[in-house]
Amino acid sequence: MKSKSQYAVLLFYKFVNIPDAEQFTQEHLEYCKSLGVKGRILIADEGINGTLSGTVEQTEQYMQNLRQNPLFADIVFKIDEENEHVFKKMFVRYKKELVTFRVDKELDPNVKSGEHLAPKQFYEYLQREDVIVLDGRTGYEFDLGHFRNAIRPEVDSFKEFPQWIRDNMSEYKDRPILTYCTGGIRCELLSGYMLEEGFQEVYQLDGGIVTYGKDEEVQGRLFDGKCYVFDERISVPINHTDEDIVVGQCHHCGKPADRFINCALDSCHLQHIVCDECEELNHSYCSDACEATATKAAV
């Protein structure tokens, strides 16, 4: 019998106007520290975006308390079971934007964004021949895992998307566009932006990849590889069928691999996909130059 997990990981966001958001940020940080949870929460005038871990009791208390605030009464939490914390510290920070996008249009997902598709609907749309599937994440996230036939965005940060879309997606303005990201928040903005740019039919995966992987009927079908997450786990499995394949490639040898590590050189710390053999052979360094630098410093 599977033992019951002692910890949980929460992923959540909500676009809502928060009065005195900077003061709320300080109060929320103190509250999280007193509760004992760990993670990263961003707060802006436009809402909240966070992921945190704690014991089952702590995370249940967090969800209950946050929902008692009328601003967040209907906030949706994605929940993963774990056996330990997946964060080392607790950060709550105020930002001008929940997700750094920096466009010259005022985007409000509560007013305009792509139509939300539940996992089963999204799965059905994926099988249509007329749809364009756009990954709303960065290229390195795509490389670890993605939906079959999705377009890989050549971007290293979300703020690069507007220009990339103008340069690469204009020919698809009359086609149905499916967008997806890890938990859903990036596609709230991305899909809204695309509608503002004249795309006629834009959809987004409700709850993101993590919700898709938990759907009991779909079971993550048509997602290949693993999903990159921004905590100590680095990646989580999504496709729970025998159709899953490894799409990542080892940074050193190019063989199939699905595990990210950080370069062992602290001043580099490049996150790269690596197979077990190459990790051992290269002593967890991303390059000979990094290993040489570390060796020289140790002498």
C-alpha cells in the first residue's frame, strides 16, 4: 500500500486588484514564515502568483486562510503530493507585473484572454489537423518535455514573446491556436495578447500542464517528456500512459535524457540536461572549461 505523503506543493495564481499590494506583501511574508511554509510568491497590484511547499496540515491551513480573504475566495490550487519540502526558503515579493511581459498594451485576463479548455477538450483539439499548438514557455522548458507537434518558441524569457510572435506567428492568424504553459498564468497573458494582435481563435489549457497530467481520463496523453518546474524537483512526470517518450537530449552526448542538473561550478551553474553516464564522466560540469576552472581554483 502506498504510504500517505507528508508534504504538499501548491501552485496558484489569481488576477485581481489588490489594494495596498506592497503592504499586503509584507504582511503575507510574515504570515507564511509564521505558518512554516516555503516557496516563492509574487504579489502585484494586479494579483498573486505563487508556489510553495509545506506539510499537508500547513498547506491546508494556507489554502483555507487565503480563501477567507474575499479577494481570493475562488482561487484555484494545483496540489502535488511530496515527501519533503521542495523549497529551501520563503520569499514573498512585490512586483509591478505578476509575469514580466512588458507590452505596450494593457492586458487584463479578466476582460480578454483565450478560451479555457479543460484537459479532455484540449486533448481532443490536439488531434485536429487544423490547429496550431504553441508552447507558452521558454525554449529550455520545451526541450525537456512538450505536447506533440507543438511549436518551440525561440525565447529565453517570457518578455521576448511579443516580438517573437510578431516575427513568427502572423501567418497563423486565421487558424485555431492552442496555447499552454506550466500552470496557466503565462497563457492568460499570452492568449490575450494574441487576440489583441488580431489572432481570430485562441485557446488556452485550463490549469496548465500540471492539471492536464492529473486528469484521470486523459492521463497526460500526447505530452512527451517531463514538465519543467521551478523548485528543487526541477521536473515532474505528466504522461502516465505507456505512450510516454523521452524527448530531451544529453548536453554532452546527445543521447535521450530527461534530467536537468546544475553545472558543478558555482559561478556557472548552467542548468543542462544530462544522462547518468555523462554526469559521472564530466563530474557534473557542463563543459571541460568549467571543470578546469574549478580544478585550478582548488589548487
